[in-house]
Amino acid sequence: AQSVSQHNHHVILSEAASLELGCNYSYGGTVNLFWYVQYPGQHLQLLLKYFSGDPLVKGIKGFEAEFIKSKFSFNLRKPSVQWSDTAEYFCAVNQGFQKLVFGTGTRLLVSP
Amino acid sequence: DAGVIQSPRHEVTEMGQEVTLRCKPISGHDYLFWYRQTMMRGLELLIYFNNNVPIDDSGMPEDRFSAKMPNASFSTLKIQPSEPRDSAVYFCASSLGISDNEQFFGPGTRLTVL
């Protein structure tokens, strides 16, 4: 079955530290890739998405993600996190006209 | 647009009672999705509609769950009878398309079944 894996369930960082959250998927062929963020008590919002073209995608709030096809990965990065980045981050993938499949999420806690 | 609207925001009920969750998608969006979020299972897709027609309900846990979309601006998710294990946050989302379109999520309904 097609799946999306986020290996880090909980991440704790200090402010100004660099962030990288892993995301791997099991699909073959062309995929659409997304990162969503859920701030405490809020709904999911789109951070960034990749459909085609430049594999390095820049999103809102200084986040970026790199699509590495050979590794089936779409890792999320931010060079310097802030306390306000404390949230849960979800990777999601779909293929063609198939439904979006979400990873289990990574909870990020940034200490001031 | 006000975004995806869900009601109620919080629901507390007793085991065995019927629960109805409501969703108004963003106007013009052809797809509507119902998700359930729990600590144990994360974010699960329950069912989705295209142009008011259910397309994939394979995520609906059991017959106690049912969803309808009588028109383009309204959908319900019903649980009858409810059980404590149904306690979760239920999100509704809508999008223009299914493949490369962003899904816009509502604020969710936090359901507690006692």
C-alpha cells in the first residue's frame, strides 16, 4: 500500500537552531508533495507544495523543502527556527487523481 | 470567502447518542473531505466527495458512520450510535481539484464521547 513516513514524531529545538524534518513516501512515478502545518489549537494550513520543476521549493515563513526523487524524500527545512514555529507538521503525498495521504505528523517544540 | 466552516466546534455527548457534524466548504470547490485526527492514528481520511457524490468511503470506520452532501454548500458526518473511541477532532476540507490542488481545512470539531 502507498504510504508516507515521518520518522521523527517529536523534535525539540532551541530558538535559532536549524530544522530538518524527514518525509519519505512509497509511491513510484510522478507525485505531488505537500507540507502542512497545524499550530496549537488551529487547523491545518499549507506551508508549501511541489508538483514539478525546481526540486527546491520555498514556502511561507522561511520554510523550504527539497524533493529528492532517487530517495523518495521531501524533507522540510528551516535555517533558524523561532518559538512561533512550535506546531505539528504533516507531510502529504498524492499521485495523479488519487486522494492525498498524510504522514503521522511531527510535533516540533521550540524553546525560547 | 470565510473559508471552510464547521459546526459545532466542540461536542460532548454520551455513549449511544447520535452525533451530527456539519461542514460548509469554500464556494466553488468541487471536492470535500472528512478527516479524523487522534493521537494514536494521526490524520485519517474518512470519505471524500466530488460534486456532491461520495467517491471513496474506504476510510469510514464502520457502519455507525455515515456522510452526506445534499448540495454543493453543505455536508454532514453522522455517528450513530457514538462510542468513546470515536472521541477525536474531525476536520472538513475542500479543494478545487484532487491532484495538485491545496486542500483548505476547517477549524475542526472536537468530539468527546463519554
